[in-house]
Amino acid sequence: MNSVPTSRLSTGIAGLDDILGGGLTPQRVYLVEGSPGAGKTTLGLQFLLDGAAKGESGLYITLSETTDELAAVAESHGWSIASLAVFELAGDTDLDPDAQQSVFHPSEVELGETTRKVMDEVDRIRPVRVVFDSLSEMRLLAQNPLRYRRQILALKQFFSSRSSTVLMLDDKTSQSDQHLHSIAHGVISLEQIAKEFGKERRRVNIIKMRGIRFRGGYHDYLLETGGITMFPRLVAAEHNRPFVPEVRSSGSDGLDALLGGGLVRGTNTLIVGPSGIGKTTLSTRCLLSALERGERASFYLFDEGLGTFFERSAALGLELRAFADSGQLRIHHIDPAELSPGEFAQMLRDSVEQRGVSFIVIDSLNAYLQAMPGEHYLTLQMHELLSYLNQQGVTTVLVLGQHGLVGEVRTDVDLSYLSDSTVLLRFFESNGRLRRAITVIKSRTARHALTIHELQLGPNGIRIGDPLEGFEGVLSGLPSYRGSTPMMIPAPHAAD
């Protein structure tokens, strides 16, 4: 009788081990299913090569590819399969349905030639890890579902008696084979989703895993040179870290006064307004203040080129190049067409947990929305991201663009309820000039000002003027003056 395994066996993919809570239970048979191109072969190779690196023997049984084809796949990732045993049946298996081959339990009838060869090879090598590629060929040999199921049961019992951990690959060519899920100890489902524009998205779902607490749901992954990289779905409740929620300056006395003291550590601030009004400039001013205090920071730039961002910031007196050159600031230029939500969440985690980043700017959420399948999912994703960052004591500034300039202004998605503080920017017209208005409409951490002020941008950064008293309709873009003194708004000038 086999002993009950207590340890876990790594899959060779750190993200998948994390999803599984440590890896696979040894000496069990697992089903890895996915459409062609999803990365099943790559996953199988990573599993075997991880074992080989630890001195464990590995056997790749291939009914669908030749040894040369398998070696080419490995070489494309920079790997060598010299340490693995490869048993090739691709050119020697009769897949003709008229051949009447089938697999039964040894106590019932003699096994078919193909299965006998497989078992003889396993007995000869005694592998710790096995990859069986693929079940679709076995399905052809079996001819009908009953014989196919008995084949898989026979193989499962055989491998179990040899103390091997087995990954059986299946390409989902038949949607009627769900009974395989009940036979396998665990089922890992890989998906490849083509988008109308941009890079295809891949994700994994653990359908079942007996005796293991795993992280459910879909998890994004990349299939690139070097293998599969998986990004476990972020669960904010799993990440708590004590910190002191101290108040820190935004770098502008006027903005600090509007916010009720400044930016609070472990909170997020949403800056909302139409294009060109100064959202990025305002967030950059807050970022520069954090850098000057010695904090490490990350800026995730979706909308603007790096060259333009540096030049425009410098023109406003916000010089960031020295901080970027020293590594204190990292600016990530993000292409939303190439990004998966899981990859972005992992980028944030790496910044916080590996680099010690305590200040993050995301500019803007509109572009990030394009990487998501829908508004509902963006809200859920941002809830987890912001909860995680808050619990890590990170100060986060989010930029959200709106459609329209003066008058009616619309927003792609309303995330204001997720923010701890919300800063609203608006254009308005007065005395034949287009001006900017700023107000704080929400703060969970302080008693913020309820006044509306003019925002001015100049060579020395930002300046927030006195309250626009006597005006009505400033936020609508078409104000009217109701005051008792003559209307006067000073012309823009250099920042204080």
C-alpha cells in the first residue's frame, strides 16, 4: 500500500504553486486541459524540468508530437530536454478506428499494444514525474466513451501503483468528456481568449483539486520565451501590514488646505476632470513631494509618452529625471492593448513588496479600462487593488478622465465610491477666458474644504487661488456672478 503523501510537489511555475497553496499532492493523476496554443506542452515541460533540477526522474510520453518537435518547443524557451526521458509514440501508434484497440484493467483482458508499451517504459524508468500528451489520441484508440473511461481508469491505477505524479494533457476536442474530471485528482483548465485588437489573453482556472485549499476563479498568465508566468488573482484580505496613517504634504499649501491637511498614508485620492485640465500635473506635484521626502515611488503611465511627460513636467517646474535616473522613481509606460489585469496587479505587488514603494500614481484609469472585459470587472479589480495598497500603507493617486470640456461632462466609469478622497477639476468661462476650477468633494480621513477655487498652472507648478465667492454654476462650466461686489478674478500668474 502506498503511503499518503504529506508534502507538496512544485509545478515549476511559481504563480501556479501560489494558486494551489504550495503545489500538487504527489503520486496523483491530474488533468491539464486547454485549447491548442494555450500552453499545455510548455506547462508539462516546466513541470518535468523542475523535477529534473531537483534530481527527480521525468518521463514525457508523447502520442501527438515527435521528439524533435518537443525538443524544438523546449529550445524556443531556452531549455534542453536532455535530462528527460522522452517516449515517442507519435509515429508508431495506429490511430485507425478500425484497429479495434482498447485499454482495460489487467485483471480483465490483455492491454492493447500502445498501452503495454507505455507501461513497460514506465516500469523501466520508474519516473517520479510523468507527462502524458495527449488524451485525444487515446480517445481515438478507445472508439467509444465507455472504453475511453476504462482506459483512463486503468492508467490512473497503474501510475498510482508506481508512485508517479502524472499530468495528462487534453486539448478539449470533445466537450462530452467531462467524466474525466471525476477521475482525475485535480483539473487545471487553460484558456486562450482572442481579442478584437491587441494581444490575446490567457487565463487559468482550477476546476477542482482534492484535498487542497486553492485560490479559485480565473488567473491571468503569460506564455512567452522562458515559459509560463502566472499571476495569482489578488485577494486583498490576504495582505495586511501594520502602519501609521500619518498625514503628508501634497507639495502645495493650497491643495493641502483643500484636503484638510494633505495626503494620508494608506489612502487613495482620485483626481477627476476633462482632458487638458491638469490632472497629471496635480498628481505629479504630489509625486514630487513624496520623492523629496525620500519615498520610493512608481508612476504607471498609460496615456502619455515618456519624453512628453518629462518635458512637460520640467516646463512646470516639476523636475523628475534625477529621481528616475537614481532608481528612486520608476515610470512604467503601459500599453493597454498588451496588458492583462492580472499582470498589472502583479506589477503593483512587485513594486510594493520587492522595491518598498510607498507612493503610486496610476494615470489614467480610462486606458486601464480598455484592458478589462467590462466596467463591472474594472470595479471589482480596482476594489481589490486599492484595498491591497491601502493595507500596505501605500499612498495612491488615481487619475480619471472625463468626456467633454465645458458644460456637460461624462465619465466612462464611476469609481468615486472606491476612493478615500476625490478631487474634482472643471473648466469654466469668465470674462472671455477659459479657466480651471478645483474642489474636494469627498474625504474619508479629514474635514476637507467645501469651497471652489481657481487652479492655475505656471512655470513654478500649480497655484490654488482664493475661493470663488459670489459665483454660481462654476462646476457646470457657465458660472453666473451673484455677489454684491464687482466681479473680479485675477489673471493667471506664477505659482507662489
